[in-house]
Amino acid sequence: MPKIKLTDVVLRDAHQSLHATRMRTEDMLPICAKLDAIGYWSLECWGGATFDACVRFLKEDPWERLRKLRDALPNTRLQMLLRGQNLLGYRHYSDDVVRAFIARAAANGMDVFRIFDALNDLRNLQTAIEATKAAGKHAQGTICYTVSPVHNVAGFVAMGRELAAMGCDSIAVKDMAGLLTPYVTAELVKALKDHVDLPLHLHSHATSGLADMCHLKAIENGCDGLDTAISSMAGGTSHPPTESLIAALRGTEYDTGLNLEAVQEIGLYFYQVRKKYHQFESEFTGVDTRVQVNQVPGGMISNLANQLKEQNSLERMSAVLEEIPRVRKDLGYPPLVTPTSQIVGTQAVLNVLTDKRYQTITNEVKLYLQGRYGRAPAAVNPTLQQQAIGNEDLIECRPADLLKPELERLRHDIGELAQSDEDTLTYAMFPEIGRIFLEQRAAGTLQPELLEPLPTQSEIRTAPTEFNISVHGETYHVKVTGSGHKSQADRHFYFTIDDIPEEVVVETLDELVLTGGTQGAVKKAIAGKRPKPSQPGHVATSMPGNIVDVLIKEGDCVTAGQPLLVTEAMKMETEIQAPISGTVTALYVIKGDAVNPDEVLLEITATPL
């Protein structure tokens, strides 16, 4: 039998799963020579959430990252994860944008395109597969594995046969949540190998603790390639360790042929690198068998924890994990992988953090229920669909068939800020943050987010999180649940006092001395513009976020249910609608503002009867 081929995901999915995709290019390049010498079948290093994270948080040009990795890894195939018609964004793009993106990715050094669709709607893969083949690159058609009343082995085999007919060079089973069990893996791999005459690769996260056993069963039943991660970046929501599999297969008919000692050296390097990103790791990146119920994938869980932390609601994680399967059922059992993982996950967070389920429905859920992401695997909740989209027409065709070519319009919109086709495509993926990135690059003001140093022992010892205090003869039980970054001038601290949530804003003394109180006064004046909601016409948001669009102005007459503002939270957009009919008499926000639930964003004075 042929040797097992390994794809190492340390440069992409490992850090996406463990610390929210925050690894910087500067920490990848020093080890590339050793990675290049190993003899991997491929190295996954681009795509997925890396493009978004580069532009949004790291302030790196993702195209420049690809070019640098190509130069540093001349002897190894580079592999990326591509979301079919979604590319690397969160919507469907027109065919001309899909073709242009893949052509430029290939020209910049990409070799293997692992192409999937979040709904397993293969109509959404066709253009990407054709474009990859046209560029002379390897098209790996991907089956998103999931468990539901409407998914089974026979259905996955039918998908594999169709992907082969579409011209794919290989097939991948993408078990993004670690749902496979060993004997199901054996059944699925054998069935695919019996019916599809293409190399088969398996990508399985270790979240449930079963992935190592699944790997062995896959190998025994004919699987050709496996995804692993360097041991210091492996396990839990990441992947099985590379070194362990090399050792397990050494001297057998399945021997990988890779040098274990050389790979171990790379593991020591990433052991040190991982410490640098400690602030993005959460308590939810280890083995968690609940994934067999909630189906939250590895890349999603670290991002979800990070996003809940930003909302100061990390203690609600268990409630969110319980809500996710309910939302997934309402949406017709989509596999949970980008963008459906974000769509389902964000809606679950909204359902938990607001007064009642579906009080606020994200724009992406509305588009999903209309059919703009493709065909749902099963029937959706008709009551929710009616609530979300009313009597709007449902889309039955391939969604991209309704999209006009848009590349020229995108070039015109971004104008001289785009110095290349790659810049235009960055703007296409993320119009808001893409434009900001290009503007900051032009101005020379790109600044990556701060990395916090590891806490010292003295800091660890003097940081109580739960205690009793006595004030005026009364004793209160206090638990610290979160705090803002210590670099903030006005630092927010979050507590529960006798189980009641409270928030305190502390303005540092140094800031007052340095500014004579001016800066604090300005901030208080700005905060003072936004009263607390108290009237039916006071419009607020359900959760903290940013204003991405203002659809009205002062003096406009609006009707109940009319969209007024668009906010973004956790990468998903939500329309804020008018609670009553009337006239907009005060507007407290502009595009780009950060907003919180306890603030009035605008006021509507009711129309007299």
C-alpha cells in the first residue's frame, strides 16, 4: 500500500482553533526552512479565517503573507481552505470575482485549493473548481461531515461521486467539529474508496477525543492522506499530533516516511511561539465531548469564547452551546462550518443574551432563510422563516446565478486605494475593514492589536476574583467576571455583586494628571449624549457592537419595523428596526461608532393619533 501522506495545519487551522487565528507571519517565517525539509504532502497555511484576521486584527496584507510563505517553502505544496462561492468572506460573490480570486491566489503561490460549501450544496463549488483547474492547480472537493436526521453515509458517497464528476483531483472529508467516531469513519472511508476513484484525505479535529482512533480506522480502510498539527499546537479543538502519527506508523506498511526527530524540533519552536498568544486561548480549547451534541467546530469555539469575552458574557458559554443545536434545527440542520457556524453561533448568542429567542435576527439568518446561501439540507422552521423574511420570494436556483459581474464595480468603488488586483479582492472580501486597512496602509498608520505579556508570579498571586466586602455594616459577595484592557484610559471592570451584574468604569489617575482632566471630561461629555433607554421610542441595540450603516437622519418619518441602523457584532450584521412609528427627533450615532445595550442610539417621537 502507498505511504500515508500528511498535511500539517500548524500554519492555519491549528492556531485558528486554539487562539482565534492570531499567529503573525513573523512567527511563521523563522521555522519555514525546517518545515520545508520534512516532506509533507502539503502545508495548510492560508484561507479559512486567516485572511480576515490578517486585515482585521494583525494589520498584515494576507497576499504578502502568501508570497512570503511561497518564497520560504519552495519545495512544499501550499494548501488553502476556500469556501466555494463564499471565497473567504461571508456572502456569495459573483463568478467573475471567484475566478479572479483563485487566479490571483494561484499566481501568488497557492497549489492546493480545498474547496467546500457550508451547506454541502455542490452547485456552490462548480465555479471554484473550474477556476482552480483553469489555473493548473489541484482542486480538492470537500464533503463537510455532520450528523443530523438527514445526513448519512449514502448521501456523503453520492456527494463524493458528484465531486469526481465535476473534475476534482482528490476528495477531502472535513470533520470540522470532531464528530466522527472510529467505526463510522471506517464505514465512510471504505464506502468512499469503493465508489470514488480519487485520493481521499481526512481532516478531523480532536475536540471529542476520538480523532486519533478515527485516523487509524481511516488508514486501515484505504484513506490516502491525513491532516495533523505539530504536537505543541495539537489536541483539543485543534488536530491530532503529527509526531504521534509518524511514530505510530513507523516501520509498518503505512509508514509516512517522515523524520520524527526533525518534526520534534519544529514542535519545540511552536511550544515557545504559542506562549506569545496566551491572551487568545480560552478554557474551551481542550477535549470537550459535548461537541457530540452541540457540534461546534474547533475554529468556532475559540472565536466564540473570544467574542463572548469581548461582550463580557463568557459565563454564558454553556447556555450558548445548548442553544446552538436548537438554532441549527430551526435552520434545517446546516453543517457548522464558516459561514454557517458564524450564522448559527451569532444567532444563538443573541437568543441567549436578549430577552427572548429571535427577538433580534441577524441579516445573515434572514439571507439564509431566503436561500441566498444555497439549499438547506432539510426544511427550515416555517414560523421563523415567516418572521424573518415575510412574503419575500424564496431562491431556488444557484444563488450566484442572480449576481451580476461585480469586479469592475469593486475596482471603481475602492479607486486609487487599491494598488493591485489583490487589493481590490481584499476590499471585496471585507468592504468595511478592507477599506480601513487600505486607508491605514496608505497613511502609514497600520498598527496590529496589542499582545499582552505573560503575567508575572506576583501578578498571579495578587489577583483575587471572588471575595466578600463589608460596607456600612452590610456584607456583599463579589465576583470579578471581566475587565477591559489595561491600556484603556477608562477601564471597565465587570462584577456580580450578590449575583447581580454590575459594571464600573475606572479612569486612571495617571490619565487625569497627564491631561488635566480634559480627556476624561470629553469622554464623559460624549457618553452623556446617549441617555439610558426609558421610553418606547428610545432605540437601543441588543448587544455591544459597531455601527456599520445609518439608514435614516433626524427629521425622517419612520414606521414601526423599518430598518434604522445596521450594527456588526461577532462579524455578523443586524438591522435595528423602529419599535414605533413616528419622527426621528434625535440621532446619537454615526457610522463607525461603538455602541452598548444601555445607550439610546436614536429617539423616535410617536406620530399623534
